[in-house]
Amino acid sequence: MQTAGDADTATGGTALAREVRGAEQAGRATGGPGRVARGAGGAAGLERAVGGVGGAERVAPELRLRPPRPADEAVFAAGHRAMAAEGFVFGLGYQPGKPWPAYLKELEDHRHGRNLPGGHVPGTFLVASVGQEIVGRTSVRFMLNAFLAERGGHIGYGVLPQHRRRGYATEILRQSLIIARAAGVGRVLVTCDEDNVGSRAVIEACGGVLDSVVTLDGKPPVLRFWID
């Protein structure tokens, strides 16, 4: 879920970036389970999609999605190391020792569809914060390439180990759906490993309907869910 394969490097453009930025703000105004702020892109459809949200975990309405900031470098690097120990890429495109301002510029460029590396599509990368603390992250892709359509999906998210089982995964996905709708994504594809019971519960709580199971290159089977 956390990396993109070969991609068409179509650009999203400034207008799309403005819509997505507005949706990030709209996510801050969301209410409790199954409620979304009016004015968010595709809000009516999303209300139907997340009507059962909160069934898998406690809802965490205080969580916010936002772009990484200059002051986040140390805690972001620590989160990247913690997730790497589990085989999960926390900071997409991030490498220890990489100049932080350069990384933040790359993320902003990718949001606008600029300077995309081979195999990447336009999208937004956001951290999930509660108060001043980063608890997770999400990557929302505005379109799919062949790899993403088969096993990567539109949204890849993760919660740092010390912050799990507090409802954060469900809330991250719920707010990520708002952002995907604002970017013009009609049906949202979300995937998880077949043996990841927690992720499956989160996806289904947000309206995910199992479409298929895929297995590639001898890797563990991946479940593909669509959220309408």
C-alpha cells in the first residue's frame, strides 16, 4: 500500500492542488462517526461510504491530516525508523540524511504533479497529528497506474506502533477519503495484506467492499476493496 509502481506521469495541476488543500481543511471540520463537513468534494457520496465508520476502532475526531512541516524533521525521522523495522515505508521518498527542506519541496511538487519520479503518480502525502504529536501518515494518489490498480490502491496509510488501537487508522482513512473525493476520485481502491485483520476491519468500517484477492511474485495475497 505504501509504494507506487510504474506510472503514467500525468500532472494534477494547480487547480487540483487547491481543491485538495481545501479538502485537507475540510477534514478538520468533520464530526463524529459517519458525518462529513458540507462543502468537501463528493461529501454526499462519502457520507454513504463511511456510514459505519468507528466499528473497528474507537473514533478519534481530534486527529488531523496535514503536510509535514519544517519543525517535524526529528519526529518524522524517528517514525520512519520505527516503521522500517516492520517493513513499512513511513516517509515515501525519504532517506535518512536527506535535507529536510528538499524533501518537503518534493512532496509539494508531487502534489502539483511536478518533477514526478518514474513510476509515481500525482498525489498528496500527509502526516496524521493529534495535538502536536505525529501518530501516522497517509498517501492519497489522485490516479492509478498498472501496479496501483492491481495491488497498491488510491490510499496507503500507517499508524506508528506506539499509537495503535486508539481509532487513528479508521480516522486517517476516513479523512483520506474526503481528500480523494475532492481530487475527483469516484471509486476509491484500498488494499491490505490478506492476513492483516486489523486493516481489513478498518477498510470495511469505511465502506470497503471486497472485490478480489491478488498474488504476485510469490508475495503474500493482497485483498482489493472498492469504496463507492
